[in-house]
Amino acid sequence: MGGFLGTRGDFIVDLVMTISGFLPFLLVFTFYLAVKGKYLLHKYMQITLFSIVVILVIALEWDVQFGKLAGISDQSPYAGTTELLIVFLVHLFFAVSSFFGWLWLIVKSFKRYPKDFDFNHKKWGKILFFGIVMMAVTGWLLYWMTFAA
């Protein structure tokens, strides 16, 4: 099934990229909810966003393993280059560290809510937000290099 962003990417890749583009803004909205004292809504939105990201990563991995992305990505002028490898490795670092960090923060916070937190939840949230933004930015760069260039 063809994509909808006008590149060589397929529907799943385009969907993942679209949602990753909105993810930082959705996270900022959840931070706003926490600032306004709507902690329960903040909590459930964080869990929902995390779950959506997990489902999308599984769909993307399935697409990479069993879809036709390898042949499509070979059409890129960056296929097999050091530049693409570096962008991929940086993206992978932020994606994996953000995934496990976000999971850790959700589990740690879930156990403590609604009690006072005895760790710096806000500080860790900001650190993870930076990682998620970097994951999105490097993901879009990777997408451009692989499917649009």
C-alpha cells in the first residue's frame, strides 16, 4: 500500500512519521495538563501515547522485516553511505534510550501516583522529552534520506 506523503515510503512508514511529528506537541500538551493539576489525565495520556508509539514501532519493524522497504530504500542516493549509517545510529540511540526511559518513568510514576514523588519526575520528564524530540528529528532526517531524496 502506497504512502500518503508523496515519497517512496509506504503507508506504515508515512503514518509513523506523521505521528512522530505530532508526538512532541502532544507531549507538551500532557505537560500543560500536569502544570494545571490534571495529573490523572496527564498520566493516562502519557500511557496512551507510549502505547501508540509501541504499536507503531512494532508495525514499522514488521514493515521493515516483511514488507518491501528494503527494495524501496535501495533507491535512495544515500543507500549504503556512511552518512545514512550515522543518522541511523544516532536515531537508534535516541529511540532505544527514550523508549526504555519513558517506560521506566511510567512504571516508577504509576507505582507512586497519587502519592508525592520521591524522585525528580519533572526533571526526568524533561530529559526524556529532549530524547523523544531528537528521536523524531533524526527519524525525519532518516526518512528524508531514505525515502524522499
